[in-house]
Amino acid sequence: KKLAEDFMAVNIPEIVVYPLEGTYLQWWDCRGLGMDYKELEHFMKHNAHLILDEGYIFGETGKGFERINLACPAHVLQAALERLSDALKKR
């Protein structure tokens, strides 16, 4: 699914999306948003209303990353991306 990659490139270039490697789990490098990992977790949950896998649970080098499960209909992913974009605009 290139939907998230294409959306981020146009709307939220501060988030680097890693290409899928034969799975439905995608990594987002959110360090360009300027939040520490706890602020990022709070923002995603309470502002963007997204529950993602926090990168820090995978170790120190995961801080600032999010992992998203793309195993959903495209319209659900699109809505999630738009919520994220809207929340960042309000920040």
C-alpha cells in the first residue's frame, strides 16, 4: 500500500515512511515532528486519535517511530491519515 507513503510525501513530509517489506506493518519515522517519544505517543492517541505501535517498545532506537497496521480498507487508512494531518495543523 503506497497510500500512506504518498499521503505523507504531499501532506506531512516531516514524517518519513519506510516502504513495506512483504508485510502489512509500516514504520513511520516521526522524529521530524520535533516531539520526544512520550509527547509523540500522547499526541497520536489524544490529538490524532490513532492507536499505533510505539517504536520505543521495540528498543531505544525505536524512539520517535510509529508502526501502523495497514490491514484495513483504504478508506479507513485515508481517514486516519487525514485525522493525523488535521491534528498536526492544529498543533
